[in-house]
Amino acid sequence: MLAALAIAAGVPALLIVVAAAPASAHVLKTAGPYHLLIGFGNEPTYAGAQNSVFLLLTNAKTGALVVDEGLGDTLKVEVGFGTQHQQLPLVSSFDPDSGQGTKGVYNAYFIPTAPGDYTFHFFGNIRKTKVNITVKSSPTTFDSAHDPAAIEFPQQAPSNAQLAQRMNAESARLSSEVHAASSTGGTAPTALAVGIAGLVVGVAGLCAAGLALGRGGRRSRRAAEGGQHPANVA
């Protein structure tokens, strides 16, 4: 952890933050007297696996870690992907009651469901300092979300988009069959009932297959990531 390294080495935590930023694929920003180290909580980042917006907050002059239990009430974070945006609650990794977690680290948990570039927008206040910072994943900032197919073994789980395409195709096929049955003398209610029953069975089968393969995919991803917790990336 950055805090532990800083204490052990007897140097300001900021020096370690700056040195570690390129290797850990996080980006360093400044707002008034504060440094904000921003990125994904888990890297490498895979679509479909739980992750978080990661923030390490330090004093820009001293490098001291900033612990503020109420930071989530004043500083907001919005995640963007393409034209879609979602505001997420920012919570402290450190629990002062139990002493567990990492001081100065804050996370906004979510599951990136599609591979690609994500934008993190921080706005509001850190104590009396106004903040309006936007960063986007790229080769020079922080990790983009990757397609998990590259690390799934022995079977590849179908993506959400693939499942949706299959269900749409199944729906279109059954609709065509209902129309054909109705036009060849079958009663419309009977044809409709047959079509709906077939669609339900088809969707259930696709969902079951997706869940089964998804479990295997998640186990593979956890193994590849070494069971890393978002609060431990710094």
C-alpha cells in the first residue's frame, strides 16, 4: 500500500504516488491544495467483473493522505461510456471504527458491462476547494475495460450483446412461425400460445447458458486478477 510504503521509507506519500502512477495506470490531477490519483480500482479491467472508480487523495504540499469520512457527501463522481452517464456514490475505503481499509482511498463501485473507454467526472467540493475534473481511460491515463473473452477458459461466456442478439433472432423466428401457422389454417390464439411458449423456453435456455458460462468466466477472471480487492490497488 502507498501509505505503508511511505511510512516505511520515511518519505512523503506523494513521491510514491508520482512514481507509481505510470506503472499502475492511474492519472494524477490537482485541485487546489490536493492531488487526486484516479483510475479503476482493479486493473487489468474486464467488462462484466465488479470494479470501481478509484481515488487516492493526498495533500499536494506534504503528501499526507487525506481522510474525510464525509467526502462522499460533497464530492460526486459520474461514470460515462459513450453517450451514457451514471452518478455513483463515493465511499471511503477506511473504516475508522475497525481500522480496516486504506486511509485516503475512496471508491465508487460499479460493474463495467461493455469493453471500451470510460470517463470519470469528479465534481463538487473537497472541503472548501471546488473540484471539476474529467479523465478518460486511454494508453496515457488509466486502463480501458477489456473484453474478457481473451482470458476465459475453457469456455467463453456470451456477452450481454450476444445474448440480446440471440434473443432477438429467436423472437423473430418464432414470430415468423406464428404468422405461418395462422396463415395455413391454424387458429391465431393457438399459434400465439405455441410461439410464446417457444420464446420462453428459448430465452430460458440462453439465460441458463449465459449464467453457467458466466460463472466460469468470473472464476477465470478472479484467478487472473489474483483475487485483488479494489481498495488494494494504489
